[in-house]
Amino acid sequence: MSNEDKIKTQEPKKDYLMPDDRDKMDDIPQVESDTYKAAGKMKGMNTVITGADSGIGRAAAIA
């Protein structure tokens, strides 16, 4: 590929990349909270909850 065929792009701005703060994060997910109070909209109903491994199903089941 010649230099003429390459796509011209802009250079990244200085300080464009943000620092990586992943090591400061708590990697254990918060699943249940003592302060959460469910609305009770599904109380007394039978449900099928799916969500694969994204955590949506677990969050819906707790709610």
C-alpha cells in the first residue's frame, strides 16, 4: 500500500488517554443491599427470568 492510498487521520490530542484506575475499583459486584426496598409489583405472580451471564436476570430476580 502506497502512502497515497493510506487514509489521512489526525494525531491524537495531548493528554487524550485517561489514566487507568481499574486497580482502585472493587471488583466484587454489589448484588444485594440492605437499603433496597422492592416495589412488590410481582408479588404473588409466577415469572420466568432469563438474563444469561450479564447479571440482568439476577438483578431482576432480586428486585
